[in-house]
Amino acid sequence: MFRNFKILFVVFAIVAISVTAYAFAAANTVPDTKAGDGLGAVSGYNVTSVVYTLNGADPSTLDEVSFDLGAAAAQVQVQLVSSGSWYTCALDLGTVWDCDTTGLTVSTIDQLRVIAASN
């Protein structure tokens, strides 16, 4: 009889622990989320109509560079000196962007690197 009581007690303990664990798990609140997998084309922009605007008082410095990306973008930055500063650009009209580079010495310019993102 004592042996049956021990088995019954062990079964009761297992059931009690299982019910308690389920109750805690059922009380968790997790917000709805979305996930996905897929692919899409990533294409570049065609930078055209590049215009460098020299400073009127000191033509050895560049005040602005502007260009047409040919497609809509949300963010655009340029780098004109390798390992140099990045300049933030502002949308002018349509797909034309203006980048304020006031004070940049023309003789240090060795590239026009444009980074653009559409989102």
C-alpha cells in the first residue's frame, strides 16, 4: 500500500509541475511580427549632369557639387576625397541633388563617390 502511495504521489507531482509550467507559458504576451525571405534586384543609379560650383571669392575651394541620379532616392551622400569626409546632399528638383561642400580645397579632390538609397 505504501508503494502505491509513492507512485501516486510522483504522478501527482509531475502533473502539478506540468500544469504550472503550462500556465506560465500561456501567460506570456508576444507582439505580432512578420518575417520573410526572398530576393529582389538591386540596381545602381546613373549619375549624370555633374556640376562643380567653385567659390566666387576663392576659386581654389568648392562650394557645391550637384548631379542628376535619374531615379528617386531618399538619402544621398558624396565623398570627393578618398578616405575624406562624406557630404550630405539635399534634393533640389526631381532627381537632381545638391551637396554643400563649402571650404573643400579643389586640389584635394580625387574622386566623386555617390552613395544613394531609395528607402
